[in-house]
Amino acid sequence: MSTMVFNSFRENFLGASADWYKNTIIAFLIINPILWFSGLHFLTGWVLVAEFIFTLAMALKCYPLQPGGLLAIQAVLLGMTTPEMVYHEIEGQLKVILLLVFMVAGIHFMRELLLFTFSKILINVKNKIILSFLFSFAGAVLSAFLDALTVTAVLISVGVGFYGVYHRVASGKKFDEDHDHSGDDGVHDYKREDLDNFRKFLRSLIMHGAVGTALGGVCTLVGEPQNLLIAEKAGWEFMEFFWRMAPVTMPVFAAGLMTCIFLEVTGIFGYGSKLPEEVRSVLSEFDAEQESHRTGRDKAKLVMQALIGLVLVGSLAFHVAEVGLIGLMIIVLLTAFNGVIDEGEIGHAFEEALPFTALLVVFFAIVAVIHDQHLFQPVTDYVFSISTDAQPLVMFIANGVLSMISDNVFVATVYINEMVKALNDGVITREHFEVMAIAINTGTNLPSVATPNGQAAFLFLLTSALAPLIRLSYMKMVVMAIPYTIVLSIVGATAIVIAF
């Protein structure tokens, strides 16, 4: 009986994941208690963080919710953190959770307008360099006035739409992703090479756009969740925040766009792939067919989506409410005025975001461990031990490195609170506090593009339905982000040294 139970467990544990991956997760769950009960609490905390990052890296092998969730449950059971601290971290990030639940679903109901708009751009702009520049620039501008997660949701919707159109039309709705049986069982025959090149093309566009969200997101207080927190602590309004950050963010913005052009010209790090002519032909034919069959009702829906889109942009730009609540308003408006009244159809809009929302809550449990075990405390102690002039640069570097392995919102929260405490205790002046706030904001927003776990928007992209379609794995994202990471980090650090 025990053998049957064990074999059943082995078969069902983490589903159909490879045996080596299952064994690795089991090993993690065994190693952690040994280290913890040996009294090596600080080391155990960092080992747990490394293990969680490993589960993110293997997202295409197994969705990180299950193995990451097991690690989080074990951490609570071992006493590395408490349920109360996990809930406290969730409370602190409720804005992000509401954004994911409602805003991403709201974008789902604008998919016709998004596909229509970006299809026109993709078909009519044949120069890949210009197209990539437009994606990066649009991602940056939209993120500055909306937020990075919302813009990433747009990019995902557009990418899935493009891929779905080509895959559906070119395969006659019968192509099997994992088994190319072209020509041997009635499946429409088309070049596997075209599909692979189309994936590379989409992958590069999406990555340019995703990095663009970081370029714009760092500029304004609504671009990233931690920006608003930093602005509140410093007492900065929208335009003051923009001008305070400008000495760093504007050079970085220009350097990021130039990097986009350079990568497309050289074709290094997985960039430079062009849209295959056959794919362009398929998309053009589909667009023409859609135009010919578009009824008055369809056109009215597009107009209504465009008008509500303007409401969305205005509401976010003027911050009339929290982003998640604005998303809920957009859902109500879009469904009401587009005639979507069926519960099942509305429920489908939430399918994309809810698994990631659950994963983000698990991530907050890991963040609670980082907090309770004081894993970042040595960095804080070191920063205050060096000369005042060197502190902004060191804070920029420290926040960047820690954001790569943790979460930029958490890192920013920890260190801006440390700066507020230092200001209140008279350790630093108000002027130095403002410089350190700039270093924290830019440090957590720019170098963090290095890894998917550095920014919630990148993690959202990695775990989205689009990532497996275009073969965008954790390591592929890391490799494609390398040139951007190097340029943004160097330019940002140099700007801080020169400006402050």
C-alpha cells in the first residue's frame, strides 16, 4: 500500500514536469529545514530566495505557483516568517493586486481596438528598426502616464492577437504546435521556418516594448507602484517628481531608445529578426477580410472602445482613483456599451491575470521572509558607513542589484523607509534625503530589467499565455535584457554622479 501511495505521489507531484525537476524541488524542501535547524537562519533565507528564483527560471517547465507556493508554505511552517507578516506584505501591495485583477481584465475588452490599431502599424511600417523604435517609444510614453503592468497587458494582448491570426489562418485551424505533421494527415502545409522567424520577430518587438515600460515607468509617479510611495514620502507632486528625476531619467530614456536602434541594426542578443513576407501577407489578407466584413455595429464597438480608452488614459493620468478601481470602471463601461452581458464571457477576461495574481501573493510570502530575516540589512549598514558624497551612487547600485534578485517595489519600500528614519533621526539632511530618494527610485527601476523577477511587469510577461507561444523563457529574457541592463545601469549611475 505504501509503495502504491508513493508511486502515485511521484506521478502526480508537479504534474508532467521532468523527473529531474521534481527531484530538485524535493531536494529544496529537504535542504531548507536542515539549514534552518542548524541555526544558519540568514543563509537559509538567501537559499530560499535562490530556490524561488530557480522556480521562476523554470516557468516553461512548470508554472511557478506550485513549486514556489510549496517553498512559501515551508517557510511559514519553519518560522522563517509568519502568516501575519505575509498578510502585511499583501496589504502593502493591495494596489498592485487590484491592478492585476481588474485592469488586465479591462484591457481584455479592448482587444479588438488594440488588434486593429497595431495591425495597421505592423502591416504599414515595413522597416523593422522604425517599428521597434515605435514599440519601445510607445511603451515608454504609455507607461509614464499609465503604469507598466497595464502597458504590458496591452503588449501581451497584441502579441497573442498577432500570433493567433497567423496561426489560425496559415494552419487552417489544424496545426499542432508540438507535432509538425504538415502534409501527412491533411494539415495545411506551410513553412516551419516562417513560424520560427515570426516568433523571433514578435519576441524582439515585445522585449523592446517591455523595456520601454521601464524607461517610461521611472519618469513619473504613476509609472511604477514604488514611485508613488517615494513621492508620498518626499512630498512631491506629479510635475515635481518628473523634474526631480529628469537629470537621470532623460539621459537614460535617450540611451534606451538608441540601444533599441543599435540592437536592431546589429541583430545581436536575439534582436533584428524581420517579419517574413508570407506572414505579412497572411496578416494583410486577414486585415482586408476583417475590413470587408466589418459591420456598422463592429465599427461602433471600435469607436466606443476608443472613447473609453481616452477615459482610461485621462483617469490614470490625473489619478482620479487607484489604478485597480479605474480598471473596474473600464470593465463596467466596456461591457455595458459593447453588449457583453454574459457571465461566462466576462469571466473569461479574468483568466489571464488570476494565476499571476496568485503567484504574486506567493512572492509576497518570500518578501516577508526577506523582511523578517533582515537579508538586506547589511547593505543599509554599509551605505551609512561610507562618505556622504558616495552614498547616492552606492544606493543606486545596491538597489539595482537587490531588485534583480528580489522585487523592486519591496526594495524601494525598505530603503525609502530607512531614509525617512535617517532624516527624522537627524542622520541626513533634507537635501541629501531627496538625492537618496532619486537614487532609490532610479536604482530600483532601471537595473531591475536584468531579470523577470526584478519587475512585476516582466514577471507578468514571463508567466503570460504569450511567453510559450513565442518561446520566451526566463533565460531568454535575461539574455535579451543584457544590453539594456548594461546601458541603463551605466548611464543612470553616471547621471547620478554628474548631477548630484
